Amino acid sequence: MSEHILLTPGPTPLPPSVRAKMAEPILHHRTQEFAQVFQRVLAGMQQVFRTKSQTLMLTTSGTGAMESAVANLLSPGDRALVHSTGAFGNRFVKILKAYGIEPMVIFEEWGEAAQPQRLKALLNASPGFKVVFFQHTDTSTGVLNDIETLSRTVRENSDALVVVDTVSGLAAERFETDSWGVDVALTGSQKGLMNAPGLAFAAVSEKAWTACGTAKLPRFYLDWRTMRDSLPQKETPYTPAVSLVVAQAEALRLILKEGLDNVVNRTRELALYTRTEVTNRLGLRLFAKDPAHILTAAWLPEGADGDALLKNLLTEERISIANGQEKLKGKIIRIAHMGYISKSDVQAGLSALERRLKTLIGAVRSRS
């Protein structure tokens, strides 16, 4: 199969050295050799999370990390609040309901960031929440939330834990777990962390560990206590995705060698370039009013068949650009520029889009 260009917000392309690590002979996970790799990954993740708190590794997707936060922090009857800015905020709602927790939800208009004043008003009007859930970035809408302000708003107006899904934002946008007062930060391997899908990580504060010790929701595979108990032996309680762990160690080495701030700045510069090209060159209107740097979401021309456009792009030129999700499917496109995605990748995608949009716009105009 010929090389193709991934401009999707996960999975993202892998650096050659990361791919090479995945092709190495597999290690047994109960050996000293693997223990050393595992320790490097956990130490590297603390640096990327910018935390001194214990970091856990899960063999699961980002959604599994989200579910683990629900299962490990709450008991039946606890009150939870979700501040949702898109499909992944709504996913927290679905997970909570699956565990029998009926959350209160602040829904923002898709494309708009979470508003701290709305959060403050609800916390004061309806006290007693055990946990408040946020998204750092939401790839469904391309929105960036001001977690620093939102977290401070929670701390100043309640005793609730702050849980943040930074599955798509970490190692692409600025994120400060400790200094922003985030109790639990969650992420996945397949986006800014430049690895294949299959690993997730959770940075857990002491306050969150206290809640974990008294939480009563059912948990087994996702039980943080079991994971923490295995750490003195430098291993995981169950068989991990060994090759992904080895690859993650290499990806973290690359990120930390470049410097996390430099990675964030590089992502920002590519985002600004992409937005300018999408609006000025392609003539499209940006979707997010409060855009993240991880991806650019833009409206397609009225009447355009976005599903057919993206299918044709992949079939003919092997370029993957993400469709809209849920109510936005076929109406917007999402061009990612995080992780190992390069400017040349983005330029190839923009050129291919430009050629097809000219045809689409002409066809729409001829019908009108």
C-alpha cells in the first residue's frame, strides 16, 4: 500500500523512528527490560502533563481513560457536572449515564468555548458537585477551552474535583496540570503524543486519590488502585500493549528533545498558516469561534456533498481529512495539524481540496 497523508485528528502520522520501534522484536512485559521502558514512559508523561502527581498508563483508547475517571471517582448518588463544548463533552455525559449517574450539563453552542461565567452561576445556584468534567480541546468542533480559568472557577466556587479530557490537546496546546489545579488529566497516544492508538494516560492528584479510595462505582480492569499497586514492581497489573509502550517511549524522547514549548509553538504556527489558507485561498468560513491549534474546522459551501468530497480525496489521492461529526457530518471538514503532521502534508491536502472545491462550487452554482 502506497504512503498516504493523514490530516485527521487521530490517528496522526508516526515519526519513522517510532514506526521502527513498533517493528522490533516484542518484549515480555514481566522483564527488567520492559520495566525500564515503562518507567521512562511514566516519567516522560509527567513532564508532558507538567505534573508531579502519579501518572497511570492504561491499555485502552482515550474513551477508556474518560470512563476510568468516572468509575474511580464517583459513587451512586453523587452529583456530577459536565461542561460540554461538543461531541466529546457529550461522551462524558453518556459514560456517566451508563454508570447510573445523571449529570447536570452546561451545553455550549458548538463552535464556542466553555464560558466561565455560566459555570460560576451554576456552581453557586446548585452546590454539591463531586466532579466537574471538561474538555481541553474538542476535535468535533475544533474548540479550545480556557482550562486555567475554568479550573480556578471550580476551585473558588466549590469543592468539586476538576477532570479534564486532554486526549487531543496534550503535547499540542499548552496544558499545565499542577499550576492550573487540574485533579485528573486524561489523554491518549494517537494524537499529539505521536503514537498509534491503544494507550491512554491519567495524571491523578492526591485529592483525586482520596476520592478514588472511597468511590463505590463498579470497576475492575480500569481500577486505578490496582494500577498504582503494581507500580513499585515497575509493571502493569494486566498485559499491556507492549509494542505501543516501546513506541511511546521513543515518541516522548522526540517530544522532550524538541522541547514541549517548541512543540506547542510549532503546532500554533501550522494552525495559523492553515487557517489563513483555508479562508483566503479556499474561501471557506471557519467553524470554531474559539479555535484550538490542533485542527482547523471549516464550513463547506452550501449544498456541497462533504461525504463524497472526502471519500474522493481519499480514494484518488490517499489524503485523509476528517468529516464533521454528528449533526455536522457532511457539512464541515476538519484538517488536523498536530503531532508529526508537517507543513508539506497540510499543503498537499489544501491543494487537493482546492481542486475539488472549484468543481463543487461550479456544480452548486449550476444547480441554482
